Amino acid sequence: MTAMMLPEHVKLLREYDLDQSKKVKPELDEQQLELFEKTICEAMAGDSYLSFTYFKHDDFHVLIGKVHFIDA
């Protein structure tokens, strides 16, 4: 037995699937930003590595490294 679907239904199902897999950019508050700044300053002073997760092109990416300078 084969299921048949109208092209309009297929299009709607694909759009629904795309919407469900879309990631949302997080909004940071002042406390989180202050904590990030403190953590970065401590890592710079201790010459430590940091792991940054950032949002770009509807997806999350990871960057690992040392921070040597911040241009505020």
C-alpha cells in the first residue's frame, strides 16, 4: 500500500520540519555579560584557554583558544 500526498501537504510538512529544527539565538542579560567579562579577564590573567559558543547563521559554533586582548 502506498500513501499519496498532495504537493501542498508535502510543502507544508517540509516547512514544519524546518521550523522545528531551527535554533533560537539566546538573549543575554546584564548579569551574564558581566560574568563573561570577569571570566575572560581571569583567563587572560592566568593565560588560560577558553571555550566560546556563539550563534551565527542559525546555528551554534564553538571556538577554543586564549584571549590576549579585548577591544571594548
